[in-house]
Amino acid sequence: MIRDLILKNRSCRRFYSEIIIELDTLRELVDLARLSASAGNAQPLKYILSCNPKKNALIFPYLAWTGYLNDWSGPYEEERPSAYIIILGDTEIKQSFGCDHGIASQSILLGATEKDLGGCIIGSIQREELRKALRIPSRYEILLVLALGKPKETVVIETVGPTGDIKYWRDSKGIHHVPKRALDEIIVDES
Ligand SMILES: Cc1cc2nc3c(=O)[nH]c(=O)nc-3n(C[C@H](O)[C@H](O)[C@H](O)COP(=O)(O)O)c2cc1C
């Protein structure tokens, strides 16, 4: 079950933007993050939720999509995410956030996948521009943006080939291919 969910939980960057995501759904997903592990149980993460078109339009311009696809700079208007969850670090609780936001992201995305939604973690963000656009107070560090929606693309996993190339790529039918290293390559010691 968990393997199936993890296999299904692929980074997705094109969505049916006409399919809306309710605020209650975003709150449910953040609740999964709330229940997840946090270093020292400090729980320094805070969240901004967006599922309305006007707010979504303020967020989108400051996100970078697919570093490896040179001929695609991001989804057209009709294929943009229906919602976003912005993960913030509250510097009044902690100055550094370790891997809490990675764990939170995975909890949220697995929850979204279980609901037949999909998304993408975006770390490449024009942070100061986004801060201004949403008037995010300086006490919050902008850590990650999760783009969410009903997936409109097919993503397949394959094994990294002999050249060792890990770059994801898109074929002529628009199918997105993601090479993953083989299990034997990543286990450095076992007994
Ligand atoms: C911390 C982190 C930051 C990421 N930032 C971006 C990003 O800025 N833009 C983007 O299109 N994808 C981003 N991704 C998605 C990765 O490109 C994606 O996870 C990778 O290609 C593997 O695909 P998969 O998630 O389907 O396994 C990010 C992923 C992680 C974990």
C-alpha cells in the first residue's frame, strides 16, 4: 500500500486548473504535516494556503518549473495548479528548520495523492518577490511552495542507465520520464 502510494506520488507540473481544491482539503493536508515528525518537537513550520484564483495568480510568477526541460518554462494558464501550500519557518520559534519542511512536504503530497490529487515541491522561488506579493511578515522564512491540483500528465519512473544521467525528460507524447538510481547503487553497505 505505502509502496503504491509512493509510486503514484510523482512530481506533477500540469493540472486540470478548472478542477478546484477546497480550503477544507488544504487544511486536512496541513493537518497531516502537523502530525508529522519535527526535530526537538519544536514544530516551527507555519503555512499559507491558497485556493482562490486571484491569490494563486500572485504566487505563480515567482516559481521556477523543471530545471532540466529547456523548452518548457512552466504550465499554461489552463494547466496551472488549483492550489498552493506555502511552507514557512517561524524564526521566532527556531532559526533553522533542518529537514522538517521536507517531511511536511512528503506528508502533504502523500495525502494529496491518496485523494487523487498531485503536486510538486517547488524550492526554486523568487522569495523576496513572493514575500512582497503576499505581504509575508519578515519573521517567516519562505521554505518551500507546494503546487497542487488534479494531475494532467503521465509520469513514469525508469532506472538510471549506464551513462548515469539523472535528468528527467519529456517524450514527444508529453510523458514525463524520471530516472531513479537502482537500489544496489544507493545501498553502500549491508549485512
Ligand atoms: C526540495 C525539493 C525542491 C524541488 N524544487 C523544484 C522546483 O523548484 N521546480 C520543479 O519543477 N521541481 C522541483 N522539485 C521536484 C523534483 O524535480 C522532483 O522531485 C524530481 O524530478 C523527481 O521526480 P519525482 O518527484 O516524481 O520523483 C523539487 C523537489 C524537492 C524534493
